[in-house]
Amino acid sequence: MSTIGGKSSRSGQRATAPRSVPKASGQVSAPAVDDRLFLQSVARAIDVLEAFAQSPKPKSLGEIATAAGVNKSAAQRIGLTLLSRGYLERADSGGLMLGRKLLDRSFDYLRSNPLIERALPVLTDLRKQAGERTDLSLFDRTTIIYATRLQSKRETFYATLAGRRIPTFTSSGGRACLALLPDPEVDEILERSERRPMTPKSITDPAKVWAKIREARRDGYACSVEESLIGEIAVGAAISDSRRRPLGAIHIAGSLSEWSVEDFRRRFAPLASEAARALSG
Amino acid sequence: MSTIGGKSSRSGQRATAPRSVPKASGQVSAPAVDDRLFLQSVARAIDVLEAFAQSPKPKSLGEIATAAGVNKSAAQRIGLTLLSRGYLERADSGGLMLGRKLLDRSFDYLRSNPLIERALPVLTDLRKQAGERTDLSLFDRTTIIYATRLQSKRETFYATLAGRRIPTFTSSGGRACLALLPDPEVDEILERSERRPMTPKSITDPAKVWAKIREARRDGYACSVEESLIGEIAVGAAISDSRRRPLGAIHIAGSLSEWSVEDFRRRFAPLASEAARALSG
DNA sequence: AAGGAAGTATCGAACTTCAATACGATCGTG
DNA sequence: CACGATCGTATTGAAGTTCGATACTTCCTT
């Protein structure tokens, strides 16, 4: 997957009306841009970086070219440029891999997001009080992104990393966010979502997801049991802005080996809801 | 700060020998690139993103242009391109701010780094055993980057975020890394480091830093007291590869309000060292 | 009402980028 | 040991993509 239009997107007709550039793929959310203001080489550099999302192993220039959908010359130019800036690094094998500089940018992002700054002390207290993993997620339409994760025990690798995305409709916090939206918008998001289940227990049938969302509207929080990880239960409560638009959610996650579904909900749902309310404006 | 050559870096002489492109600024570590394989527009797009490092607030196109050292037209093109890909977002104020997609890239990076995957369970156990904050940092010559942070109590905002950089010579883990390097290389790193103290207690005098490094060579770990944050003590032990080159370090950090320097060292230095040894190969 | 700043849009020039190609080195295999 | 396949690297002519100045509109501030 990569930019669609292949060859030359902006060629030939110079005096035409503004054409919009098609988005890469996947989630359709970012705004389109007038053709003549669109920088092809920048977009392709992004394609190269994003090519590592599928498999983040070191790649040769040829592999990069294939994965990013550019020719070898472009891979060479882009690769060397990103290398010189630290966004790619040389692997011991000689190939190119993602570079440490990427961490700097995400640090800047985290630092720039006021919600995260406000939420962190609340999350910390919550984790201490609950004794279970506590996450802050950011709502991004069809997916949510975990921005901060405070684990309490040993967790799976992916349960500890910030930046991970999960379909909104399978996650407790995501459903809590959906519960704040008007019906048509929920439908649109469900429509656009990739309906592949993360676990055998994932609820993917729109009707059943809708039932969970209505439940969340009633209760003020949402719950998911083994829908993103077998053996895990989570409750989530949405954080909203002043116009009650969802910004993200607070999650509390625990293990079914230690809790019954009912006990977990009873105990932690109020904590999550209260924390989320404190952060909403 | 941005690319140096201002106007046209690669103009005129087509048939010249390869010239290297000067690095942007700051840390000199990334390799230079042959002029003719260097993508100016990609580099400028990076400049734009990096412009938010100084102050991550939303910026107008004019502010971006100034901060990144490009003209307004370039800021417009780059800004819109990055916006269309989600690496910038529109702020409520109308300006542009960093976008959530940045988190995806750093997630890919974290996921791609085998050390991090191996270290996380070790770190988790260590945090549980120590009951104090436990960090994994990556060695990057003049600076270290915190890649994973497992807090135990309420911490300052910056002590919780991954991606943060700190001068190698002030950090416990950084000094433990330096202790593995040959003398001239240490000198070179100290030379290149920005010697601005992070706190009044920061040791910046090269001779005194060297004393700490020798101490680390003797003990197998390093210690820093209030050098990056007032009231904080930390011990760090280096993780090395098969050739004993430093890859990063394990840090254990606690509060001076709860520990004396000696007690803290005695108790946690062995834990950090053992964990680091387990991860070295 | 004037002045300023912001976002947006346009355009011709030409510099930067493009893609094909070539070269030397390495590697694994027949 | 030679062969073919890939790798990273480097070069080149062509032209398309990018450049930067400029202008327009809108919105605030003074």
C-alpha cells in the first residue's frame, strides 16, 4: 500500500482547477490538499517511514522501494536523506532501520498535548488507587491511540508501549467515546472501521457494538472483556471537551485470573468515570 | 536554526565532486550525504517538525517559517503536506500543531528495537522489586534517550515521558555507558556535549565528570545525585552488546526525601547492575 | 478606516528531483 | 571457480516538481 496515483500525480495540465490529492490508504481522516501545494517528495519520504509499520525490521533499499511503493532511486535518495537526519539508522546487517530521532518527535507531541499533561497526575493516582494498569487513550475516529500507559504488573509487550492503535469499536475507552457522539457519526465510524476481530471474543457485528454503545450511554462508561487481549478485562470512561466532544479515554485494565467481570466493573468503573470527569471540561 | 546554506545549496556547478551537506545543528552524529542524493524538501519538512521542539505550541504558517528557517511559501507547502498525512494537525486556534501520527512512528521504532523488547520484562520485575522508578535509556553519544519509563509514584511530568533526552554526562546511566568507552572517545563526547547544567548540582567540569566515569569503571555502575532533577537520586548500569559497546542503560531513580545517598546506592546499585548484565550480550 | 497578520491561491522560472543506468563488491550456489 | 543475483553507490540528461515572490481575501486590532 502507498500513494495511489503511481507515476506522476501532478503532471501535464498546469492551468487546471485545484485537484485534490488522494489519501494514502487506511483511515480516511486527514484533509486533502490542493495539488499544487502538495510536496511529492515529502509524501514519499513519509511513505518510506510508514513502510516500516508493517514489519519494522531492517530493510535494504530494494525492500524499502517495494514496501513504500517507490523505485529504487527514490528509495536511495529518501533513505539517505532520512539517514542523515537520524530518522533512519544503519543496521548492523547494513540495511536501514527506523531511527531514534522518531522518539524525539513523539516526545514533542506528548509534551504539546495539554490533555496528557493534565491527565498524568490523575492517571498516576488512579493506578495507585486501583492497583491495575491505567491507560490514557486519544480518540482518533476509527482508532484510538494509547498515549500513556502505567502498568502495575508484568504485561505483554504491546500492552506497555505508547503509540499503539486499536480499533475504537473494540476498546472500552473507544466505545465510551463513541457513546458521546450523535448516532450518524457513530454509524459512519463503524462503517469505516476495519472489522477484523483482534481476538475470537471481539465484538464486530455493528448491531452488537451498538448495543454496547447504548449501554455505555446509560452507564457513563464502557467495558470490554477479552476483546483486545485474551484474559484481559477493561473499563473505559471518556474524556470530553467543553462541547462534549470526545478527546480520549481513561482505561483501567486487569486480568480475569484475578477478577470476575462483575467485581471488576463494580470496583473500577466508578474510579475511571470519576477520573475522566475530572479531566473533562 | 536550520539548513545552513540558505539560498540554493546545490546550484550551479553540476559536474563537481560530491559535496557533503552540513548537518542542521546540535548533536553532530548523523552521517553526511552526497549533495546530489539529498532531498532538500524532505530535509525542510523535517526542519518544520523539529521547529516544534523548541516550543511545541500551535504555530501559524509565519511562525513556522521563522522557526524552521524557511520562507512562508515553503511553510505553506510543507505544512499542508504534513497536515494531509496527519503529522500536523489544525489547532482550535487555527494554527498548526504536531499530529498524532508521530506517535505511530515512535511506536514502530520501539517495536523494532530488540533491546526494548528484551528489556521490558526485566524492567517490570525490577520496578516491582525495587519499588522505585525504573527507566531504560538508549545511548546516543552526547545524549541519552529515555525509551521506557516505569514509574512507581507520582513523578514530574517530564520524568514520565518516553523520548526525553538528557546529556549523557549528567545522567547516571549515561556515565555508565561512557565508562565502557575508550578514553579518547569519552573525551570526544564530552567535548561535543553542551555543558549547560540541568540543575545547580549538575557536574559539568570535564575533570570532575572524568572522576565519576572512573568511579563507574571501578564499580560497574554510576550514580547521579540531583544532577538532572533536584531531590532525585539515580543509579545506572550500562547494557552492552557482544563487543562491549554501550547500547543503553538501566536506571533506578528515587527521592532523597526517602533515601540517603548511601542507602540508595547500596540497595539499588546491585539490582541495576544485575539487570543490565542480564540484558548485555 | 487604516494597518497588520493570517490563510489561501497563482504563476513563471529553473533548480531540484526524477528514473534509468552503470559500477564494484559481496554472497551463495551450481 | 565462475555465474547470477543483490546489494550499496554513483552519474547523468531531462523535465517535472519545487521554488519564492506576489496577490487576494478575511479577520482583528488600533
